Amino acid sequence: GGAYCWGDNFYGQFGDGTTTSSDDPVAVSGGFRFKTVRLSQLTTCGVAIGSLAYCWGADGFGQLGNGTNENSTSPVLVAGGLSFATVDLKDMSACGLTTSGAAYCWGYNYASSTPVPVATGLKFDVLSQGWWHACGITGDGLAYCWGQGGWGQLGDGNTTTFSSLPVAVSGGLPFASISAGLDQTCAVTASGSGYCWGYNVAGQVGDGSTISPAVPVAIATDRTFASIDAGYFYSCGVTTGHEAYCWGNNDGGQLGNGTTTLSTVPVRVVQ
């Protein structure tokens, strides 16, 4: 359960008590044993054994969740004493799912430096925080999203500026997993079918077009997926056959297919 980090550490996102960067893994301080660890560009959070959440690194918008706006080079306890199953974060915002299925969020998008409950009576099994929106899946497989929605990334058929309350994703598809990216969302059904919606200028929705849909559209592939992760202008998925596919922007080779050409449909990551 020990956590290690490496790379850039300018804001203390290693959690080792320093701001010294390293090419080699360094141990997170405090002797914590973690069940999960997630990181954004400048901040890291983890759920320790015992279900308490800790965060470290940049805190300019309260994304550490401890009631301050002060960076920390070592783990600080997320306020409220909540028992978390998972915590997810992107950019300057974080959301956590408690062991009872309640969703709490904090940071920039939520204008709070401590966890605030998502305003719904829904209980979630899955939760994903994107750059500007978040999504969750309830026990019956229905997906809900909230936050920025100008590109249709909430999936409810609208392109309103934002929703401060969870809205149901259209279609009533039974999703098993979901990932909120920059301005797009992707999800996988219980049978392994992949769907995406939202901003699609680089083909990151994967339906073969660059039209931005405000409702789920099927990814243009005959593959079944185990999981999909929606990223920054591109998306990637792992199939049930353990193959990796990516689609969308590729100016830095992020699709992993040996080119720098974008693709509006999934292309296999080469080995």
C-alpha cells in the first residue's frame, strides 16, 4: 500500500515533503498505506486503508480539500472525516465517492475548499471528475453528469452552459464505467459497447465524425471494451481482448499508432 511518485514536483505533488523533482520513484511521506491514488497535473489524492482521503501538491483553488488554499508537500487529510471508496481529480477540482455511495466534490469547479455533497439523493457506484464536469453511474447503471455542458458533454441532449445539478444522460443505456475528459465523456455498457459524447473537434468521440454530439453515440468499432478513459482532446480504451485503442488528436503521437495524424475512429496502439 505504499505510494511512490516521480517526475515534476514543483508544487510538492510527490508528497515527499520537498519540491525536488526526480526521475526515479520517491516514497510519499507519512507512512500511509493507500488503496487508490489519483493525480492531476499539479495535485495528487489518495484513499488510504481505513477509507480516509488525503491530498497533496497545489492548492490554489482548494483542491486539497482541507479548508485552506495553501500548497502542501506532504499528504493532508481531506476535511469532514468522510469514508471514501474512491477519489478522482482533474486540473483544479476533485470528487470523492463515499463507501455508502454519496458523492462529494471540492476545488475550483465547486468554489469550496472542503467537500460539499452533490445535490441529489442518488447513490453512485462509479464517479469520474473531468476538467470542467463530472459524471457518475448509479446502481442500476444509469449515468448522470453535472458541470460545464456547452459542448454536450453532459449527454442530456442540451448544450446549455452548465448544470449545477446532476442531469440524466439520454438513452437510458446501462453503463458499467464512465470517464469525464476535457469536454467529452466516454462510457462502457455492461455488455462492453463503447459510447462517447461532447466536444469532437479532433475526433475524440470516436464515431468517425468531427460533429459534437450532445447524446451518447456509438464508437465506430466492432470491438468490445473493458474500459475507456476520456482525455485531453483524445480518448483511449482497453478491449476485452486486452488490446489498446485510441482516437482523437495525435499531434504528439498520443494515439500510439506510430503516426502524428488524428483519427476519428479507434486505431490500435502498436507495440
